[in-house]
Amino acid sequence: MSRTRIVRWLRVLLPLLALALLSTMFLFSRESDVESRIPYAEVDAQAAARENRIVAPEYSGVTGDGAQLTLRAAQAAPGATGGVAGDVALDWQRPDGLRADLTAPQGGLTDGAVRLEGGVRMTTSSGWQLDAPRIDAQTGSAIIEAQEGVAADAPFGRITAGRMRLAPGPDGDDAAILNFSDGVRLIYQP
């Protein structure tokens, strides 16, 4: 067989083979259920129209002494003294590199402070993990306070106290000081 003859046969057979493959693909394909693959939001549209709320709000800022803070929530609504939010996360970072990540079931932004409440967990980049019923973070200065009791797991043990304050040092230098007061109890674990 000559080369020209092979090319002529292939020009006829290859398109027929492709047509056969496509036809079997369409004839034996399964029926697709398009409805089950389209995602629908499970939202009551009338209730959402009645309520004043924002979904996934985010607030970012820098304090007067250079700490960066970002507040995120699953949802927020206006309150009597400010906003009220649910599933709140606060990312706070000082200029010296100290970072604190706070999470709480609820919180809000009022009078120049971020208030987290309902069981707050704070984790710092230096290895501390604190739990408190309520924590306030100032938006004008790099200060975080817990005034209703706190329990902390430190790299060297466990601390419980009535109050906690994370603030810049008294000299105004870049170092942050974590101060516990009001009935401090330390369990040292070397």
C-alpha cells in the first residue's frame, strides 16, 4: 500500500471513528441532576428584609501608638450604644511584632473600644493562651484589658487573676507588658 492510499483511508476512517465515539458518549451518558448541584442559600428573605444587619462585616484600623487591629464578625446589627456582632474575631498586632488573636461568640464596637464577650479566647504569638468572660481592646491605644477575671496558660504554667492588662511599657518603649492583678494565683510548671 502506498502512502497516498493510507492517507486517503485515514481521512475517511478517522472522522467516522470520532463520530462513533461521540455518538456512544451521548447515547450511554447518564442523566445529570442539575438541580441538586446548584447551591441555594437557606435564608428567609422576608426576615432578612425586616432585620437591620450586615453579613461578614470587617473593621480595620491603627491605634495612635501603631498597633494594627482588624475586627471581623459573622454578622452585625446596630445596637443602642453601638454595633452588636456575632462570632467575632479580633486580630491585634503591636509594632514590636507581638500578635494577639481574640475570638468570642459576641462583641461590638462602642466608644472607642472593641468589646468581646461571652467567653473570649486570646492567643498571643509569645505562647500565651487566655480565657476571660469579657475583654476590651482600645482603638485609640494599644491596650487590651480583661476586668472580670482571667485564666491564662503561659509557657511556664497557669495563672488566674481578677484582672489582666496588656499595654505598652511605662517608658513608652516598644515592649509590651502583660500585667495580672486582683488576686493573682500562679501554678508554676517547669
